[in-house]
Amino acid sequence: MSVLIADIGGTNARFGIVDSNGLHDLIYLEGKNFAGPVEAAEHYLKEISSKTRPEVAVFAVAGPVNGDLINFTGSPWTFRVSTSQKDMNLKHFEVMNDFKANALAIPDISQNLLRKIGGGEPVDRKPIGVIGPGTGLGVAYLTWAGNRYEAVPTECGHATFGPTNEREMHIFQRLAVKYSHISAERVCSGKGLENLYNAIKVLDHKFDLPDLEAPEISKKAMEGSCVVCKEALDLMLGFLGRATGNLALTLGAQGGIYIAGGIPTKLGDYFFKSRFWEEFTHKGRMSGYNEQIPVYLIKHDAIGLLGLEQTAKRYL
């Protein structure tokens, strides 16, 4: 018996098979090339030429999971769980939020996959936060449930977010032209990085600069070849620290905070030299509280697959 797993974000879909041999046949697909997750899954199964078709699937999706109809937050994809289960001829089809899958991987994560950003030591059985910028901003947490941690997904990335100085205020005023509600995700994600770059271009009258996507902005910022790109990336990482610090205070996350998502992983030392930690700990009377919370960068860029693997093994 085998289980099909998929971690589907706003841009990419990662597929794999879990069976008695563990997790294997990992393939990354670009979401834009498919009409929806079922079509992407069928393409994947043809690619691996599996002799036996999986009877169970476990998908993690970038959006809330509140019933049969699933709408992706950062993608036009939508599907119904019941219909998709029939279309893929599955006996069981489990769907969860993508950051719940990330959180499920944390209790047993290898220390080799972590790089500590700052803070003290984790406190046993205390809440744990998981946050990460990709196409959007995902957030989940772990709470102790008597004999194990239970993963809880949230939509905290869409909570209202605001400026703290004059420069930021002007940037947020530009963003308000486009968005009626400015959330953390609007400035702490791949799309958020593009928002910041475009806002700074207008504010500084740099109209000759080209339109750039997040990977290009990050690359130019790290090279030091574009001042606007560097300010945008530096702001985004500072905002991420601020949002993560808010999460730590909200949860009382003395069990630790874990940073997931493709963006921080790819930035390497640039991330560690950013204002992330300064903003994380800049909490007035609670600065000392956050300074003691251990914060880790997850070096694995698809940690959700490990959480899905754990879930899939229950069906074997």
C-alpha cells in the first residue's frame, strides 16, 4: 500500500509517495501549468510510472480548510474534497492547511535541519510557533495536549499590520492605495517583497526601474546592485521579525519559534545579518521576554513534506 502526499503552495506543488520504504519519488511542479491539484496529481503519477496506484492521499494546501470546498489564498486554484476523492479513485483523502503540515514536523525534527537565530532554551510542553514567508505568509502553532503536541493551523498572516516610523508610514500609505486592508502577508512574503519594492519605486520617483518579481529583487539586493531592492528586502525581513515577535507574545511561545518557508532559507547569512532579531525582540516592556524565546531557521525548504509523511504513515 502507498499514500500520495502533496504540499501545495501558492506557486509550487511538491508531490511524493509514502510506503513501507518511507518517502520517495519527490517531484516539484509549477502550479501555473495545471488547472488544479487533481490535474497536477495525475501528471505526477504518470511521471513516476507507479505500478500500484495509491488508494490514500494526504494534501497540504495554502489556505483555510473549513469544509468540502477548498480555495487557495494565493492561487486561483479551487477544488472540492469529495469530488477530487472520486476523480482520483481514493479510499481516503485527507486535506490540511500547509502550515499545519509544517508544524507536525517540528516535534521530531532533526537538529541538523535547524540553525538557531537567537534566544535561550525551549521550555518543555510550552506552546511552539511556526511561521514562514513563501508566496504568502503561513502561521501555525503547537499546543501540548496531555501526551503529545497538537498542531493548530491559523490565518494569522492576514492579521492587520502597521508601521512604526515615518518612512514605513509613507510606504504603508502607498500600499493603502492598492489594498483596503494591509496585513502582515502584504509585506512579509514573496508578494509582500514585490509590494515593498513597487511602493519604494513610487515614493523615491525611481520610475525607470523595471518591474521585478521576488526572486529577482532578492538577488539584486544580495548583490548590492539595486538600492531599492535592498531597502525592500531589508524592510521585509524586519517586518517578518516584528510579526514573528508578535506571534511569540500572543502564544507565549516558550517552546520556541520556527521559521519555515523558502525565502529565509535561500537568503543564508543575509537573513542572519538582517534586522529580524532586532525587530523580534523590540517589544518595549516585553523585550526581555522575547529575548529568552529560542528562534530557529528551518534549513529544509519543504518541511511540510515531513509532516505529511508522518500523517501518511497512519494509513499504512
